[in-house]
Amino acid sequence: MHVDLHQDVWALNNSEGNHNREWLDEHKIWAVNIMGSPGAGKTTLLEHLLPILRKDFHVGVIEGDVATSKDALRISALGIPVIQLETQGVCHLDGRMVRSGLRALEPLHLDLLFIENVGNLVCPADFFLGEHARLGVLSTVEGGDKIVKYPTLFRRIHALAITKTDLLPFTDFDMDQASQDFASLGAGRPLFSLAKNEGISDLAQWIRHMALNVSTTEQDV
């Protein structure tokens, strides 16, 4: 008899993720799952987004890392509530881990939550955490072929932020090709080009609009 362990793991996680979604909706918290490679700029992106969005929302962050609390300390330095989840070698967050973070954040009465997933372009794409939206982060120094090499993640995100575009002259990253590749996996989703002090306000406005007006219920785009 063949037993598909992947399906069993995903089914269990989806159940946990659905419980998290119910909890988030009950507490009127809109959640974003941020996914991308190590070094893509996920934490740096949050450092620029949070000061803008905290003007309109009570914001909190769950930081996922294999080890250390370095990223959580960076967020905490902004005066933003943050919970560090160390996965102890696991390459992604899952619904059970995130549930423990939600419990810790409950007394803070948040209405916007960012979940920074473990740096990885494969595993996080398959694990629903209860989030309302998924934001992908890709840096120009990684190379433009990542979108077609890791299609599952880039197909399942609701928006893509391409970071470090000020370094384009020093890379072979093709923005037009990246835009086409992203659109080929699902049309109509926004792509944000981010450089130092550029583009962040547009992304913040998209998140603000989504948080105030959109309640997605599907796990996949």
C-alpha cells in the first residue's frame, strides 16, 4: 500500500492554517506572509514598510528563522511588537508554529500582521499559515531566472517586490523579462520595483488598500 506522506503533512498543516485564519478573522487582523530567498531583503523591506504602515495600523511581526533572533532584534528596534520563531533546522514556517506566535501577540490588539517566512524559495510555498495575502521578495542580485526555476512560489504569491534595483547596472537581471515571467504565472498581479528610498510608498499603499478592503479566502491565487 502506498502512503503519500506529503499529502498527509499538507492536509494537517492546512487544517492548522485554517484555524489560524479563523483566529485572525475573529480578531480582525489582516496577515501577510512574506517569502523569498535568504538575503533577498525581506527584513530590510519590513524596516522601510513598518514606519509608514504604523501610522494607520497597529502592526506586529512574526519572524521565522532557522536560528538566531537577529531579524527580530532589527524589528524590535523600530518599536514594533515582534515574535521570533526558530524552526531548529526546518526550512519553512508551518501553521502550528505560527499559531504559537499568534497566541503571544493576542494581548496587543493588532490589526495588521507580517509573517516573515524562513528564507527559501521552495518549502514555504506549500505551507498555508492562515495569511490573507502572500508577498514575494526577489532581489536583482539573485538573477532573473528564479521566477521560472521556482514557479510554485511565484505562482502562489499575490504580489512581487523586486529589491535592490539600484544594483541593476552591476547584474544581468532583466526587469522586462522578469515582469513577463511573473505575468505568465498569473496575470493581473502587481510587481513593485524597489531601490533605496524608491518604490516603497507604492507597496505600502497596496498593502494598506488590501488590508482595508480585501478579505481573500483562497489558499492559492
